[in-house]
Amino acid sequence: MRPGRLASVAGALLLLWAPGCRRDAPASGGDDPLAEPRALVDARRFDDAIVRLGEGNDPEALYLLGRAWAGKAQTAPVPTPAPGSVSPAGPLLKPEEEQALAFYERVTAARPDHAGAHLAIAQLLAAHALAGAGARGVGARPGERVDTSVDRVLRSFGDAIQADPAGIVAVEEMIRFAMAAGRASAADGGFQELVQRRREDPEVLVRYGDFLAGPAGNADGALARYAQALIWRPDDTATRLKMAEIHLAAASALLAKLQYAAAEARLRDARRFVLDPASPQAARLRELEGRIRDIRGR
């Protein structure tokens, strides 16, 4: 081999084995420095993830630290007041939960648009808000180191929803939490947001209608949502029967008040939605119509 050719081969080999050009070295441009700790957290190796993350200040690293500490909290013992000490006013957070919360709050301070951290705060505090006396308050009370009130949790859910304009996870969780906490107005707002994000989903409209007909006590609002659902799914017999049930209940109440004309109008509305003559609603319709005929002497 000629000297010039030999020098070229040697240079190529040196480049091949240089640190930046080894075939088994990942390309630096595509590296995810948090891939390993994220995988450790997903694998529930929380202690390893905490060691790997160290004292990072990057919001995503802080978020992973929060997740790791929250994961550790799941199996940590529930704290109890020391003998002879005064019991706190509200529920005690585990030390691991306090660590997780501190990291999440650092994330939201640096990145107010970090939906994951806002949602994680709400999830971390939700059980405490429902279980403790703080669920009836509007903020942290004397003796509490952390605000575990329902309002605090709802704010965090709201921040998560605002930070993720297309997602529905935070919306769904807020609705469940608000209903468990007895906050019908907050749940109603969550359903309205869910309908906005899933405009053509009849299941969401029916669920909203069920909520309005039940806990919210808004029968007319329920009818409007059920009617919207029927636009997308006109053969939905179950939803039609729910609408009939509302009209029948209204007709019965009007009969009790001797408002016969209004009751008849409600029964006509009910008949439009009772397609199955063997259904309980059909039997109820016949009964109420019979009462109207007897009253009018027909």
C-alpha cells in the first residue's frame, strides 16, 4: 500500500474511534438526558430515580423528582402526632408527599404552563381535601402546614385544564373530585369544558344530561343536553326514555298542583320519546293520561 493511501486509512480509523464518532455512541443531538430517570420512575424504582436526578433545577427534572417522591409516598406509613403533642387541625401529609409537593410547586413557579405538575398537585392533595375537615374550608387553617382544602385542589385542576387546552384527563378528574366534594357548580363547569372539547361525542352529552337531571337538579338543562346527543345518535332509545321520564315526572307534579293543561302538554312531549309500548315509561304515560281523562270527564 502506498504511503499516502496508508495515511488515509489510518486517519479514517482514528476518526471512527474518536469519542464523538463511535458507532455505539448515541448522537448527542437526539439524546434525552432524562430518559433514564423517567424510565426508572415508570418502573417504580423511585430511589434509583432520585439518586440519578440529583439536585437538578430543570423543570422536567423537578417534575420527575416530584413523581418519584409521590410514588414513594404510596407505600410510606401514615404520620401520627408524637405522644403528648397537639393534634394538627387537618390531615397530615406524609413527609414524602411534602417533598413531592415542594418539587411540583417549584415546577409550576418556573413553568406556570406545566399541566402535568398542576395535575399532580391536585391528585396529591385530593384525598386529603376529601378526608379532612379542610374539605369545608377555603384555605389552610391554623396548625396546617399545607393548604389541603377543596378550593386549593379545584384551583390546581383548573390550572392543569388551562395549561392543556386539548386534553381531557384533568377535566375528567376535576369532575369526579368536584362531585365527591359536593361542589355541583364546579362539576357543572367541568362538564361544560368537557363538552367544548368533545363537541361531537354523544356519550359526553348524555353524561352531562345525567348530571343535570340528578345532582344538579336541572331537568330542563338535562333535556337540552339529551336532545343534542340525539342529533348525533338519533336511534338512542335509552336517552329518549330518559327524556320521557323527565316529562312524566313534570306532568305528575303539575297534576298534583291541578295544572291540567300544562300537565297535558308535558304528556304530549313524553309521548314523542316513548317508542317502546312495553317500557315502564309507556305504562306510566298511560296511567297519567288516564288520570287526565278521568279529571276532564272524557
